[in-house]
Amino acid sequence: MCEEPVEERPLPPPFMWACVECAWFLLRLAQKWDDPEGCFWEQLQTARHIAASHPAEVPHQHLDGCELCPGYARRDDGDVALVWAQHRARDLFMPPSLARLM
């Protein structure tokens, strides 16, 4: 996954454990976490599912110096809202140092 040490993953919120799809994505992510090829696809799938199926649960814009949120906020083209929601949703299940890479 990464060569550098990464802070612990956050405990996903209750809504993710109550959703069969979220729980399945979390399981796949956990299984692939230490895979030498990484777990990028699993991260994307999980974030995409949350943004599409649980939009009310997606955190608000990062106000703590996130380098990506201001750029997303300035854009108004079609897919940017979904991509930005996926970016913010990653905070629910990824350490911040990894969640905010995309």
C-alpha cells in the first residue's frame, strides 16, 4: 500500500455497518489493505457507493486546510459534484493522509 507509516484508519460510522453494500466494500477494502498492489480500486468503489447511495452522510467541505476542496468548490461542471462528494466520503473510512490525496 504505502511505504510510509500511515495513521490508523477511522472506525466507519454506523450507517456503513447497517448497509449491506457498505459493509461488503469495507470487507473488500480490509482484505486488500496490505496487498502489494494496493487497494485503490476498493477505495474508489467505497467512496462512489457512499456518494451515490448515502449523499446525506457525506461530510461537508473540509475547512482545515484541505488542498483539494477549494478547487472542487470553484468548479461547476457536471461530474465535479460527485467527484468532490467521493473525496469527502473517503474521510469516513480512510486515514486523512490518504483520504485527501484525491
